[in-house]
Amino acid sequence: MLDRTGRYAHVRQPKDVWFLAGCFGGAVERRCAVPSDRPLFMPAFNMWCPNGTYIPPLPQAHGTVHVDGQQHPVVTIDAARMFDVRGAFLNPVTRVRRVVPMRVWGIWAMVDQFSPGEHTVRLDGTNGHGFEVTATYHLVVR
């Protein structure tokens, strides 16, 4: 999430899905290569809350995902139960390497495998109260 350019987008990606990160507010533009054999999972808007922190209802929150200029379906995910997240070194969400119980709420999208070539993905979201995020990805799918 702190990578403003996409230079580190490949670091610690799992083998079954590829994550595209949002940002902590404002806008970022990233360029990266992604494999053609995995779906991409990404947030239009989300909140991560450690150690059972309460996430208040966000009825005015909104998010969109556009793939190559076309709007892509999104779903709201509310993890009412906590799950364990193991952070990587300097991970801005967990802030530590150990396992942290997390609760998450967000507006997410999954895009099936892309065809090889160049694609653009744009994530836009807001909490409905002035906080906004935009992440634009210029992808090279291999």
C-alpha cells in the first residue's frame, strides 16, 4: 500500500490469487507485471482493524473498479469474525511480523485471469465523508 509506483507489487504474492493494493488516501498510479494464470483481487475501498476493533457501519461508502475502461462488479465484504493476518516486514496494515487478529470491511472485486498484454485497472472508493482513494494500475500480463 505504501508502494507508490508498483515496483514491489510482486513481493510475497500468494500462488492462487494476485492482490492489487489500494492506498491510504489520495491517488496513486502504479505499473507492474502480473501472471496470466491467476485471478486478481482488489479493494475499491476497505478498512483493516486489528485486535477486534469495531468497524462502524459505513452506509455512505462507495467503490468502483474499472477494467480497461469498463465498470467491473464489486461486492461488499464484512468480516464479522476476526481472522489471523501475518504481516510481512514493514507491513503498514499489521505493523508487525507476528500474527495479528484482524477484522476487515470493504468493497472488493475479483477479476478472472487476464489475457496476456497490457491492461488498465482503476480502483476508486470513498467512505462517504470526504475520505477518498484512487489507485490506477497499468498492468503487463504475462
